Amino acid sequence: MRSNRPYILPTRHGLAFLVALFFLFLMALAYGHSMAFAATFFLTSLLMSSALLTHLNMKDALVESLKVPSIIRQDQLLSIFVEIQNTKNKNKMSLSLYKLGESKLKVSEGIDLKPLELKKAAFYMEDQAVGVHHYDNAQLMTSFPLGLFYSWMKFQEKGVFYVAPRAINHMQIDPQAGGEKLNKLDNKINSHEQVSQEGDFYEHRHFDVESDSWHRLDWKAYAKRGIFLKKSNASPEKSVWVLDVRKLESLKRDKAYEQMSYWIEECEKKGHRFNLILKKTIIEGLEGNDGVAKALKALSLEAQGESF
């Protein structure tokens, strides 16, 4: 990854140290005390040495790779995995990822690198706003050894991640209340319809007169519809649910999206296929990890006021 030159500035402790050093120098001038002058020059050399060591500790460090999850929920930590390379024959101490774009990371202990060592590490970001976040650089930082100065270096890395609303069940009901089974929206029984009867789930499929057993024929369906259909066992987890934000008009906007996020999470846990209906977006046939990720991306954009 392409990097810029390292930069260095005093920390809050470093600024306080500079102010104290300035007043000590004024006292030495006013009273002409040799010990005050000696202390001033000693502390000044300590300050300059600290600045030099901080700069050298950052110099020649390199971020080889950076992996950011494509989507998280707002109450989750964003885990950022990096590989940092020490390109010199000297130890480097307390290096940490400080920023991703304009977003600051959670304060954590840095990593130490031996000469020419490549090390993997994880850093974390929290309390991100719901929506889409773009970044075009990452910042590596250190304040070793005394914390009086901090040095940082930018690495060019472009990407995007989505932050979806928290999954909170404000209505204390299951996902079914957010929509209806697709077959209940259709009055006709087709060749792959799924229905429930006394708690048992089964599918209606086309009945082949030549190959299927007559014992499997659903006579009740034939009496009502006049068509031959056979029963096939099915699981309620395979039913398709319609999650419709328009059914949550009684909730405030943010809570409605948190409720939708909760229903998406429940569909993921129970293995439901589902359709997502938002004010600006309709997505059908969502299932599995890819479907959940697509739904959460659409939800995060909608909550931000954009469309998927």
C-alpha cells in the first residue's frame, strides 16, 4: 500500500511539558540559578530525544493489507484486520491503526514489531452512524516512547462499509407480524404452494397420474379446486416472509428501521426466505448470508435517506 511521509506533533502531555519547561526557563533567567539552568537543558534534551525516537519508530513501517467487513449493525464493533510490516533492522513499538478515513478507531494497545517482522493485528471501531461510509486512507500512529509526541502516516486505501440499524424488537412480536406468507397473498394454489394445516406444513406439487401414488393425492384440494395436487412434507422455515416497513407506521422512523433489522435477523436465524419492502426499495427472494447482507445494505441506505 502506498504511504506518505510520517508527520509528528506534540500530544496534550507534550504541550503541558513544553509549558512547564518554558516557565522553568523563565525562573532560571530571573534567579540565575545554575541548577535551574541545568534542569532546563536536561529536560529540553529529553523532549527532543523523545521527538526523535517517536519519528524513527514510525518511519519505515508499512501497512501491507487492510480488511474491513462490508456491513455491521450499529451496536457491533467494526473489526479491522491489518498486516503491518517492519522494513528495517530495528524494533518498532506500540504501532496502532488510528483512523480509517475520517473515523477514529477505538483506543487500544499497539503492536510491537521485531526487525523485518510482518504481523497481523485487529483494531476496532465503534459508535458509527447508520448509513454508508466511504474511506480513502488509513492512518498508522505511535506515541512511543514517552507519549509526549505522536507520529502518524497515511496509507492510501479506498473502500466502503455499511452500518445497519440495531436489531431491536420494539413491538415484542416475531417477524411474521411484519408481513404475510406469500401464498396468503395469492388466492390460487400453484404447483409449489406451501400451506399449513393444524400445525403441519406441507407443499402442494403437481400430481403425475402415471407415476404418482393415488394415496398422495390431496382430495380436499381436488374438491375445492378441481385440480390434481399431491402433498409433500415441508418445513415452516422454508416459508417466504414479506417484511414491510409500511406496517410499522405507528413507530418512529429510527425505531421502525431497528424493528426491520430485528426481523431480518430473525429470518436469518430461522432460515426463512424473505422479501424486503422499504419506502424506496423492494427486494425479493432474499435468503442466506448474501440475502441478509443485501437486505441490511438496503436498510442502512434507506435509514440514511438514500435508495439501494
